[in-house]
Amino acid sequence: MGTNSPEALVLTGYGINCDYETCEACSRAGFTSRRIHINDILESSAMLFKYNLVVFPGGFSFGDDLGSGVAFASKVRFSAARDGKKLYDSLMEYILRDGLVLGICNGFQILVRLGIIPAVSSGYGTQLVTLAPNRDGYFIDRWVHLRVEEDSPNIFTRGIKALRLPVRHGEGRFISKNSNILKLIEKNNHVSLRYSDQNGTPAVEFPQNPNGSENSVAGICDPSGRIFGLMPHPEAAVSFFQYPDWTKRREEAFRKGIKHTGVGDGFFIFKNAYNYVK
């Protein structure tokens, strides 16, 4: 993987539906980005090594049949490329070569099913957490406040203190396998994002914690900090104008004599990935 011209691969296919927005977000951050169908990768899994960032975008892969991310994760784990090598093995080789992986919403669900995050205790490959149906039992579509855990090794959230991003999911409730796994996740700083109130205090109740996640967890990373999964959608908040209250915020900034940069909070997640590569 070269660093002179950083490239991002955005997966698509089988119900993924945030690929265009995610590809645009990567481009805005400086990457040369491409949307590639997973079947094209199965033609040659070696193409992964051309890219500095691989993104599993949001959507409803395979219609969430059998559970969110289950079918897509199985396709990654068990499908063999034309050269006979399993896609999962190629993905793990990519990760061990210092590759970056980002999983957003459905992509987060896929990564936890694959056991690529949080990868504590038993290492990669074993599922230790899940993203269960929302506690109140229905689809949630709203904007949330997020506290960034500064002790996390996550390179995507480096230097960020707080975020305001949208969530839109029916299965986003973070649950760990057991209390010991949760303790390890917390002890080893795998938690990168927590749902919070406007003051940064972790949120327990709806609507600040929209799905009832344990310990208010909204995003986690692997031990290296290069693999990141989160339920909120940063690609839906890369521009100031994507926010529902942008006119109000523009007026407030104007009255304070502040010129707004025009970027949204989500932009900085992609920019951090770009800066890491550069």
C-alpha cells in the first residue's frame, strides 16, 4: 500500500446503501476512492492491498435476514476468491499489513460478527459483542451527541473531543458476551465513542442513548486503533449543510463574528484516516 496517493475502497453490494455518500466522504478527506462490489473483490482478493482504507458502509445487507450483518459477514468469512484464498484470510492479512478498516452501522455489525473488533482476550476471529435490536423495539432515526474517549488508541477519533452525528438503525444496542468481556473492553480502552448529553456525560436513557447500549457504547476499535466500528453515520455529517439546524447555527456563528468552515463533525473521522496514511 502506497502513501503518495492514498486510496479508499468502499464496499458495495447486496443491500449496502450508503456507499455513494461514504465514497464522497472519503474523497472530501483527500482519498482517491472507489466503490467496488464484493463479488469483484472475490475475482481477485489481492486488490485489497492496493488500498489504504477499506470501508464497510451502512445499509441493510441481505435485508438483515438472520440478523443484521450476519449474511454479509458469512460471505466474507467463507467465500473463496478465484485464487482459492478465503476473503476473510485476505482481509486479515490486509489488517496485519497496517491497513485501515472502518465499519459504519451495518458495517459495524459485520465487523463484530467477524470478530475483527474488539479483538480482546482471544484475539481476532471470535465474536465477543453484538448489536442487538434497539431496546424499545423500533427503528431509530435521529441526531445524537457523542463523547470521544481520549484514552482510546483509535486513529479515526484522534484529537476529537465530541461529535454530533445521525443514527438510523433498528439493531444498534451494543451488548458484550459477558461482564468479564465488558470489563476487558473498558480496561483496554476499546471504547472510542459513547452516547452522551450535550455536556459530554454518558447517556443511559432514551433519547440520548437511542438504543439502550451497555455503558453507552456507540463505537469501538481493535487493539491497534486501526479498525473502527460505529453505529452513527459520519458520512451523513461531512458537510455543515447536512445538519437539520444548519441555518440556526450559521446565524449564531454570524452574530458571534465566526466564519463557519463548512464541514461537519463526520468529516474529521475520514480526515484522521487520511492524515494517518500521509
